[in-house]
Amino acid sequence: MEHSDVIPRSRGQYLDGSRFLTSGLWTDGELHISPSLVLRGGARVGLVRADAPADPESGTSPVASTWVPLAGRLGLDLRARDWLRLLINIDHGFRAPNLNDLTARQQTGPGFQFENAALGPERATTFDTGLVFSAPSGIAALELWGYEMLLQGLILKVSKRYE
């Protein structure tokens, strides 16, 4: 009697023939409004494309998604004194789901992770403020920061138990 631990399936962790492209163009700049005030900013436009074939035998849906994300940041640097700076920043970010999010199947801890071909992008807006205290000699500095991040469309992995 022959025994085999190999069970043939129509797909593995990823689908053959899948493709993923991410690219972008960005710019950064600063404007010195006065000796004690600097305005900083930047922007990025991207192109993200994910393609994967369907696999009807395993119930896997096809993926053909394109995103053109816009992201940017704006910051203010105010030198209140020679030894004290106030920094305020706003940053908007974007993350498209990748092939692992859209198509991968794999065992994770006590469960199993399935793909989600319908995932959309994750967006985050972060607000941060900092104080920078500098020693007069320039030999040391202390920075204190606080921030808040607002997430939309969080991409999260969730395990499902095999029953």
C-alpha cells in the first residue's frame, strides 16, 4: 500500500502569471519665508497595477486593478529662539494592496489566510508637532513629538480556522 502526503491542487500560495507594478514621481521643496520661518512641502503621484488570473477550481477570483494615488506633505518649521524650534507637519499617504493581500493563500499561526481580490487602498493622514531644544554649543538637542494618524480602508490580515 502506497501512502502520500502530497495532495495536488490547482494553485499554490500565489497564482502563476500574476504581475504587480508600482511606480511614482515626486517632488519636494521648501520656501524660506523669513530667517525664522520655513515652509516645506512635497507631492507624489503614482501608478499601481495588479493583475492575476482566476482559478475556478479553487474559487479564486481574477484581479485587474489600477490605482493612481496622490500623496503629499506640508510642514512648517518655526525658529522661535536660537535654542527652540517648533515643527508642524501634515502627511497624507497611500498604500495599494499588493499581490500577497489580493491573491495569496497560506497557513498563518493557528489558521489559514485567504486572498481578498476586492481589497481597496489604504489611506493615512498624519498630523505631528514637535519641539526641538538645542544646546547653545550645538553639541546636543532634545526633541519632543506628538502625533495622530487617521486611517481609512485599513488592510488587515485575518486568520480563518480550518474546520
